[in-house]
Amino acid sequence: MVVRIGKRLVQLLITLLGVTFITFSLTYMAPGDPVAMLLETGDTIISQDVVEQTRHELGLDRPFLVQYGSWLGHALTGDLGMSYSAKKPVVDKMAEAFPGTLLLATTSIVLMLLIAIPAGVMAAVYCNRWLDYILRAVSFIGISMPTFWLGLVLLYVFGYKLGMAPIATATVSLANVMLPAITMAFTLASKYMRQVRLVVLEEMNKEYVIGARARGMTERAILWRHIFPNACLPLITILGLSFGWLLGGVAVVEMVFAWPGLGKMAVQAITMRDYPLLQGFVLWAALAYMSINMLIDVSYSLLDPRLRKGGHS
Amino acid sequence: MMKYGMHRMIGKKKTLRRWVVGGLAALACVGMLAGCGGSRSGNPDVLKVGVTNFADTLEPTENYFAWVVMRYGIGEALAKFDKEMKPVPWLAKEWSVSKDHMTWTFIIDEKATFSNGKPVTAEAVKASIERVFAKSNRANTFFTYDTIQADGQTLTIHTTTPVPNMPGLLADPLFLIVDVQAEKDGRNFAKEGPIATGPYRVVSFSRDKAVVEANPNYWQGKVPFKTIEIPSIDDPNTRAMALQSGEVDMAVNIGPGELPMFKENSAYKVHEIDSLRVVVARLNQRGIFKDPNVRAALISATDRKSYADVLLKGTFSPGKAPIPPSLDFGFNELTDPNSYNPERAKQLLAEAGWKDTDGDGILDKDGKPLHADFVIYNSRAELPIFAEGVQADARKVGMDISIKTVDYNLIDKIGIDGDYDLLISNIVTANTGDPQMFLKWYWGTNINGSNPQNGSGYSNPTYDAKLAEMAASFDPTKRRRLAIELQQILLDDSAALFLGYPKTNIVNAGYLDNVEMFPSDYYWITSDIAYRK
């Protein structure tokens, strides 16, 4: 187990190195100049001297590999550099946006589970009946709807028409997170519900279910004590990946709801060609995604006694 | 097997009912939780303003963050721009200049105080200006100085070169006056906000939301609101909805889609003004547009009023001249020889020898079609709309225009290299109230990069002579006259196609008084804004 975790950690480091190099190369090659973007912010005509001076101050006049090497050297010591546009350390800037993203991600996942698991199990239990059709139709609509549109509709109905929710408070709190989280949860649940339905249906066809019935167990006990725990395993993978993805921030929803999170920060970093901030964000997003993936792998053997004991399913 | 299992389960209707009830209860809980945050503005002590913010800190010398310090009513400068972009007294109550325009004397208003109660002396102003020069590399682009002297309330600046418009330069937010001593005593301007002289002072600030409170020591009297909350709402739809719901009392830059709705509703007041920007299609004078008749024909063919009023729903004013009507540089005195007239355009092209010999609707000459490439970028939403309007109008007079979209960041280089027939630009004309640099950079004869933005090859000795005369002149009346003459030359030469001037807006709920809009976009929150009594 320790060896496996060690191997995974080495893989993670190599991948992170690759991700940062690719991101650095892409931002370097992409058309765009952070200096021009910084100076464009203001309505001022700027001389070439100031442009050159600013470029020098930001270290952008150095060769590509020198820039990357310098960034990497600092990153290894935990220093992700200064954001060009924010004029503050990247780590501080990300730390400011992180609570928003964490709260949105956690709330979205909890709401998503509250919707998707009951709905998915019901759809499986009532497979090919009217309830299943309705749930599948709703999930189809959920998958097809663009999140920004759903967000705007929710804002219009709950924020503007009913006055039940704040429209744009721009502060992180449980009350304020509800609408953006519902928007995310509905979209995620629409996909997740189908997965739940599928794995529960699969489990329902297995022989141990017949065995349990033969022993006279109630249907509810079979469903929740046997089918559901078995179905959880593949679902945890998807759940983990969704959470990892959410931790990288959800730009569209964050923009619509003026929610201060990493996604909104990343969009601003891209617009401003703020390379250090973008690098920091990509590093974080990759790290979050891969760490959670690793945790899921490790948790498999803890959750599934068959894997833990080296047995076969 | 599956059917059997399901059959038994379906039989449990009670279970289904429980599920449905449970689901509805969960939704209700979610709704209640969501309801916890609902708020309506209405507290007479609190004003809420929806904005878009680009600043991460309130350190005025970093990037353009000083704009935000000024917009939020925290900082003030020696002078401010009036509605015609003329500098008028603010912290300085008067000023004068020596004959050689190298010594400027400002008298600081003795009533002025910082938010910590300390008086604003000439010494404090000197320290503040020196701080700007020490910290910002942009300061030198405004002016350079030999010495700054302070004596009581009298500040004297000796510049290295003659400066015709020092009050306009010092009105830029970069030069807003801060208490440098407070910083030396430990205040972190970036995190806590500067100690300045505005009606409000910082309570908390992040890129996403600022809270300011009344400055108890405000030198111009009592401040109307105890607190102002300023959320940054980037999405224009959300910003408009926040205003409609009453969550904010005023909002800056409502989008074209929502603006008519507020205009039609008497519960809101819409303040709209032409900004300092112009959207222009630069015309390369070397290729197809070398012939002045072809340039004039293209300009005559374009219905700029329709672009502004119809295509852009009134969010632009129709274009005519380089400098927008918001600035007092004779917009209404200028005559556009190429005002909209498609018949004249056709006639000009015919006179230039262009005919449709092959009947394809596109004129041709010597076997070559009348074709031009229009280089645009689309990060500003209005630019493709303008370009398509020009394309359609040009087609009506037999001119074929291809639109080539490139990344915004390539535009500058394309402009300098002159690698275009038409090139769209959204340019600021006079951020310090003076258009000399704009008129020179884009149309002054470019010799070895002397005016790098003039990649169009436009060159007119009369124009250059008048530019030189303007540079040597310090009389505002004469400078204004020269600016008008320079513009008229550009219009007569059909030097460029001036498409329109973007308007900016502030919309506020009808219960607020004294909200005002300025072309310079530096003054959003002022001490005048108050609830109607």
C-alpha cells in the first residue's frame, strides 16, 4: 500500500511538472501581451518606453526557458510569484478566492447527492415506468441546459421576482451560496442521476439480490444494505472527479452570480494575460484533481473489503 | 428476474409517496436557506452601488488602481475634470503658470483635510506627488520636474520642459493626494486603503466587494451616507437584475439590452454621456485607399447614424470627427464632406474609374475588383457590429469588404506595420482633457517611427505644421482652434472613417438625487449623492 501511494506521488509530481510546462509554453506562445493588457486597462496613451520598462520590470524580456526555470525554482519553495494584474502574491490572491470555491464545491456536491441519489435509485427501481421516464426527461433537460442560462433564470425567479435570494452580494456565506450551488447541483445531478440509475440497475440484476430475496429479506433492506453499498463504489469515482473539477472553480456560474471564487479569478487572469496567476491556478487545479483521484484509489481498498483482502469480486 | 424484483418494489406505493414528500421537503429547506440572504436596499444610512471593478488593492500607484480609489469617493486630486473635460479646482483652489510654462503654482485649499483630520498642506501634497513619481513608471509620461517647493498652502512645481496643461495632468487619478506620513506611521495603503481626502474612507476592500464609510473629517461638509456597499458584478444581466430588485440603488454601465427598460421606467434615472473614446476604422493610404475618391466614397457610403441608433441600440453616438462631442473641441463646428450619401459614393467611384464590367455587383478597374480587407478584433462587442454595417453599406455601392478577425493583442502590431486596408480601433482621445497626443500619434507624419501608431501612411505637411504650432502653443483658446483645424483637415482628406463614440451610463433608482455622469469616468460616488428628502 505504501509503495503504491509512493508510486502515485511520483506520478503526480511528473504530471504536475508536465502540466506547468505545457501551460507556460502555451501562454508564452499564445498571442497576447500582459504589458499591453495592463496598460490598456486605463484610458491612457502609453509610450513605447513605458511598455519596455514595464516588460523589464515583470521579467518578460528574458528568454522563455529562463522565465520558466525561474518560476519553477520559486514554485518549489512555495513562492508562486506576484500577480501582474493584482500586484500581490499569487498565493495570497488564490487564498482569497479559495474559500468561495470550497464552499460552492461542497454545497453543490451535497445538494447534488441529495437530488441525484434518490432520483437515480427511484429511476432504477421504477425502471421503464412513468416515474423513470419523467426523471430521465428532467435529467436530459438538465444536461442540455447551459449553466449560465439556468443561473440567470434562477436569479430572475428567486432573486428578482420572489426576492428570496440575494442577486449579487459578492460575499461568501451559506445563504449566498445557495442559488449558485443549486445551479451547479442541478446540472451535475442530471448527469449523476443517470450513473446512479445505471449502476443500481446493474446491481439489481446480480445473483446476490436473488439470494437475499430467497432468504426473505425485505426489498428495502436489499436495496439499502446490499445493492446501494455495492453501487457506491463506481459512483465514488465520479463523485471524486466532480469534486476535483469543482475545486478548480466554475467560471461561468461564478461570473453570473458575482461569486468570488477561483473560476472567476482564472477568467480574469486569462483576460489580463496574468501568467503567474494563471500558472498558480493551473497548478492548483491539476493538484486538486489528481490528489482527489489518488484519494479515491486509496479509498477503494478501504471501502471494499474484497480489494482490501486481496480477494476477487 | 429483474421484472420480478421490480414488480415487488413497484407494489410499494407508500414508499414512492414517502420519496416524493421527502423530496419536496428537501426542496423547501433549500428554498428557505436561499431565502435567508434576501435583502432589499432601503436603509437610509446605506447606499449600495453595483459596479465592475478591476483593482485588487487600493494602492493608487499600482496599475490603474487609483481610478477605483477616486471612483469610490475615497481620493481626490488637486483638480477635477468638468463635463467638458476642462480642469476645475478641487483640492487646489486656484493655480497660475509662469510665462515660459515651466513653473506652475497651486494654492491648496486651507479647508482641506485628510480623513484622519490632518490638514492638507503644500508639504503633504508635495510628498504625495513625489511618492507617485517614486512608485509609478507612468508618472513620467505625464511630466517631469526639476523641483517641487512647498510653502504653507502654496505648491510650486518647476518642470523640465514647458507643460501647457498641468492642472489637467494632476487631475488624473494617479495624482490623487494621500497622506504619506500615515503610510510611514504604518498604514498599509494596499490592504487598508490610503488615507486621502474624499467623502468616504475604506472599511474593507476586495476585488469583489468594497465597503466604505463616511469620512467624519470631510472638508466639504457632512457626508450623506454612513456606509456605502460596492459589490463588483461583472455579468451585465446580473447587474441590471440587482438594480431592478432593489439590491443595489445605482449601477454603472448597464448593457445595451437592459438600458431601454430602465429608460422607459420612471422609477429609474438614466444618465448617459459620450465617453472619451472613438471607434475608428483607420484607412491605409497605400493600397486600394490611396485614391482619395475611394476613401471619400467609402465614408460617404456608411450610414453611421443607423449603426449607432439601430444596430447598437443607442449605446453609441454617430461618428463624424476624431474627437468625441463630449469634449469641447468643436464637434458641431466641423463639417463632414463625406456625410452619408450613397449616391455621392457611387458617383465618386465612377469618377475614379471604377465600373462593374462583369455584372457581379462589385466594381472593378483594370481587371481588379474593388476589394478591401477590414481587420477587426471582437473582444469589444460593438466592433464586429460596426464592421458588418460597413461591409453591408460598402456592398451597396459596389465595394467588396472582407472582415478579418484577429486577436486583440495583434492589433497594435498590425496598426504599426500598416498591414491592413481598414483597421478597427477603439481609442481614447484625451484622458487629460487634451487631444494633442492623440492627433499626433495617429495622423502625424511617421518618420522612422516618430508617430508609431500612424502605420496608415497618412501624411499632410499642413497638418504637421499645425501640430507643431499646437505643441508650441499654451493658449487654451488657440489650442482649441488648432485642434478644430486639425480635425477638419483629417475630414477633408478622408483620412479615416470615424464610426462612433461609445456612451457610458449610470442608472439609479429614482429616490436618489444628484447622481452625475462625467465623460472622464473617474467620479461615480460623490458627496452630493443622497436620498431624496
